[in-house]
Amino acid sequence: MRRILVLTALLVLPAGAAAEPADDAETAVRAQLGRLAGIVAACRLPLAADAVALRSLVARELRPEADVLHGAQVVLGRHWQDASPVQRRRFAEALFGTLVARYASGLLLLTADNVRVLPGSETQRDGTVAVQLEVDAGLARPLPVFLHLRARGGRWVVHDARWEGQSFLLSLRRVYAEQIARRGLERVIESLEATAPGKLPPPERRATAAGRCLLALESV
């Protein structure tokens, strides 16, 4: 269940080019969900057999939309002030890579019907826009998920996600605060860097069934 929740939270925003996003947050989320569901429907089995292509696809879709430095600052909490600028960037990039590696398979669970955008997005006191989703995650009833988005650089950027009353970023803070207290920030960064995948090739360039499927979609 957690895989599809995390991937839904991190993957549903399209890139934009204008000074301000052309669409409101709700419309943008709905459009991107439809696009991603179409990719998965066409290439689900090949992607399931090619973990490198799947991770590369997730990283490519996620990277422009995730505010990785903001996320790292929230997760590090008070340790942000103690970290050097280099450590901040290393932690941010390694955390991003680790989340991609851990949750990429959640994309395979996405269908056109199991994640729905509900009408009525609201602007929050911190300036973010909260868009509510319903996620069918195999439970008795759909789970409400709130995406908190901010307009930046012509696109909507994921700022945080909440479900069951919990902030995704604050839940990560609790995990890493305990690790940093025990091992120190540098050791935690090194551990994340060891588990995060390195630079991934474009998924459509893979000489695999997944690569060919994604390349065929691009030519349509």
C-alpha cells in the first residue's frame, strides 16, 4: 500500500514553461495522473521485468517536480543549520535517489481508476494549494491523500503530502533524526549515497522490451 501512496504523492505533477502554471493545481494533477496511467497501461509488464528502466522512468518524471532541497531541509530539521552547503545538497540528492529506488515499483500499481482527484482544492495558510486524492490501496475504503503544491518556475511543485493525518516529510524527519543522533550526519549521508542508484540512462534507450515500449509511446 505504501508504495502507491508515496509514488502518487511524488509523481503527479507536470512540468510547465510559462512564468505561471497554465493550469490550476487540480487540473494539472488530473492530467498528469491520466498521462502516467496511460504509460503504465501500455508498458506495465515490460517495466515490471526491467527495474533499471522503471527506476529511470520514475526519476525522470519525479526530478523536475520534487522540491528536493526543501524536502531535505524539512527532513533534516535542526540538523540543517549544522550541515555545510555541500552536505545539504548531498543529503538531498541521496535521499531522492533512495526514495526512487525504494518506491519505484509503486508506479506499476497505478491504473486509470485507482487514484482519483476530488474537486475543491484549497489554498493553505502557508501559500500551498492542497489537492485531495482518493487512492484505492487495497483497503476497505479509498484512502484520502492531500498533496500540498506550490507554483514555482512555471510548474506546480510537490511541497509535501499527507495521509492518515501524517506529513510524509515529517515522518521521514523522525526516521533520520534518530539515525543522525546515533551515527552522525556524514555517516547517514554516506549510507544513503551507497543505496541510491547512480546516474540512470534514459529509459527509452534501454535495449529491452521496456525501452522499446517507451520509445514507441514517444513516437505516437
